[in-house]
Amino acid sequence: MFTRILAVAAFATLTAVAAQAGTLQNGVWTPNGCKEPGDAPMLSDKSPEAYNKSAKLVQAWQDTARVFQDCIKSETKADQDAIITTANASLTKLNDQAKALNDSATAAMEKLKGASKKSN
């Protein structure tokens, strides 16, 4: 039992962390842990040496952009999963409550029908 409680607590902690991957404010989502690569450098056409030097800068920028892209994908997935899980849980709870209310109303109507027949 204690192991089960620890597992549930660990899952809840992971879910809470995942839910904070990005920030949504005024309809704009921004990642929290991703470093933008900055503006892409330009290739130089002044000389072969300048071109080679600028090509190295472009390659470094591409590597940084790839890391940024992977980070964005990861944070987006984490937030999407948290939203879906939370929405599904809320909808399940609402459906369960509606079913319980419907079952209660049906039982009450049956009871009242039975009482009405006895009084006649």
C-alpha cells in the first residue's frame, strides 16, 4: 500500500512538472526552458576565407536551431499531454456526476411511483 502511495505521489509530481513546460498568456504560448538560437548569420561572399568562416557560423547556428526545435517539440508535447489528461479527467468527472444524478432521479421516480400506487 505504501509503495502504491509513493508511486501515485511520484506520478503527480511528474505531471505537475510537465504541466509547466510552457506558458500561455493572452493567447500566445512561449516555451520556458528553450534557448532561442538568435538570428541566422549571413554567408559572406567577400573571399573564400570569409565564406568558409561564415559557413562555420551558419553550421553552429543550425546546430543551435536544431536543439531549440527539439526543445520546443518536447515542451509542446508535455503541455499538450497535460492539457489532454486534465481535460479528460474533468470530463470524466462531469460525466460520472451526470450519470449519478440521472440514476438518482430514476430511482426517486420509481420510488415515488411505488408510493403513489400504494396510496391509491
